[in-house]
Amino acid sequence: MNTQVNNSISQKKFAFFELFYKWGTLITIVLLVLFFGIVRRSFLSPGNIINIFRSISIVTVIAIGVTVSLAVGGLDLSVGSVVSLSDAVVLSLFIWYGSSTVLALPAAILACLIIGAFNSFLIIKVRIPDIIATLSSLFIFQGVAMTYTFGGSITENMTMRDGSTATGHLTAAFSSIGQVPAIIIIMVVVVGIVHVFLTYTKHGRYIYVIGGNMEAARLSGIPVNRYRTAAYLISSLFAALGGIMLASRIGSSQVNAGSAYLMDAVAATYIGFSVGGAGKPNALGTFIGAILIGILQNGLVMVSVPYFAMDIVKGAVLALALAMTYFRKQDGGM
């Protein structure tokens, strides 16, 4: 009798944990929306909802790139420096050299793809562990971005080093990228494309196989190194796009502009692991993780929580997401 009772209790605990693991993030979002909506009625206004989606657009695009690198069994920590470099290059081409949108955007993306290629070289050829290699790149290319801008910001009508005034200007087409609705549309399109790619194509399945067991993938004939290289190029591509969106939204390049996005991007990606019980990096989960972070940031600002305390909350949310993910794995993959 006692055994049956204990088994029944264990089954209920299992069912509760499984429910919480799969839908805890969505439940948390609903509870936060209700809480902030009650405390501040303006939180649920259409204008504020649009503001939340606009605020998460850049970090979501960056996080999607991190998601791809995680799916292949690595982790790209260099995305912060990629954002900074992209931001600096695209604005310098407009303001310093008077370039057109057609030239400036591809040039910035190409410059950032070099970082992805460099990461791939360190990881695949030199065989440095992913985290260490990309952390090295973070410092190297953050320094490159700062050196390129001479440690200063880039703004229209700025004073150049020779004392002259910059004559270039941002084009209307470029400025529209960082505005609603374009910036939100870009985010949704990126999430949709990567979701379809990872979930419904053979290349996406190969990436997940490599991330699950690299040696087994190699023995089955999958070109592992080619896919790992592609994953880091994709990660740099989306980080470059995030930098372009940031430059368009703000209209100026600031020192270490991309550093603030690294933590949020990684947090959104790991939070997304558990959404729907996926248990792996996935684009929709990352998007929902970014929404959770965006709601937290927006709501905390509206209830007057000091900005310097927000990282405590975001860190706690990330710790909870990691706890759910890795406890589940250690508990037999439930």
C-alpha cells in the first residue's frame, strides 16, 4: 500500500515537473504580464507592447545566431564584438566616406564574417575549445572595433582627427531599418527562417546530430567541420545584422556598443531550451526567451526598479533556466 502511495506521489511530482519544464517560461510570461499590467495599466497599452517587441528585436536576431552555434555543439561568445564592429563599420562608411546603403551594408557584413571564419579556424584547425576560442575573439575584435574608431564614437557632423567635419549622412533607407515596423519584421523573418531551417531541412537535422554526438555524426558521413564552420559564419552573420539594426536605431556608434547584448542573447538562448520540452537550442524557444527578458526589463523600468539592479533579475532567470535544463538531463532525460 505504501509503495503504491509513494509511486502515485512520484508520478504526480514527475507530471508537475514535466509541465513546469515544458511550459514554465510561457507561464512565467503570462504571470509577469498580469502582474505588471495590474501594477501599471499603461504596461498593456498597444504602444508599450510595440515598444517591448522593438526593444527585443536586436537581441533576438543576435541570439538566433548564438542558437545556431549552440545547436552544433559550441557557443559563440564573440557576438558582442561582432555587433560593435558591424555598428562601427557601417556608420563609418556612411559618415566618414559618404557611402551608399547598397555598399555600406554588405561591407559591414563581410567584415564581420571574417570573425566567423577566424573562430572556425581556431576551433576546427587549431582545435581550441569553442568557448575559449570565441572568448579570445571577443577581446581581439572588440579591440579592433575600438582601434578602428580611435576609441571614440561616430556621429553625423563629428569632428575628424584632422580637424575637419564629417560630411557624410545616414540615408533614409538605412534609418528606416531601425524603426517600427521594419525592425520587428526583420526579427520575425529571421526567427521564421532559422526555425524552418533547423526543424524541417536535412541541414538543420545534421546540425542537431553534430551537436548531440559529434563523433557519431562524423562516422555516419556527415561533413562535421563544414557544418561547424557554417554555424559560426551564420552566428557572425546575424550578429552583424544586429549591429546594423543597432546603428540604424541609434544613429551613432558608441564604444563597446555590442557588449550589453551578449548576456541577454545567451540568456534568451538558454531560456529557450525548455520551451515546449524541446531540450535543445531552437529558434522559437529563443524568441520566447527574448520576450521574457524584454517583459522583465520593460516592467521593471515601469515599476521604477534601478537599472543597475536589473542584471540581478536577468541572472536569476538565466540560473533558473539552466537549473531546469540540466536537472532534467541529470534526471535521466525525463
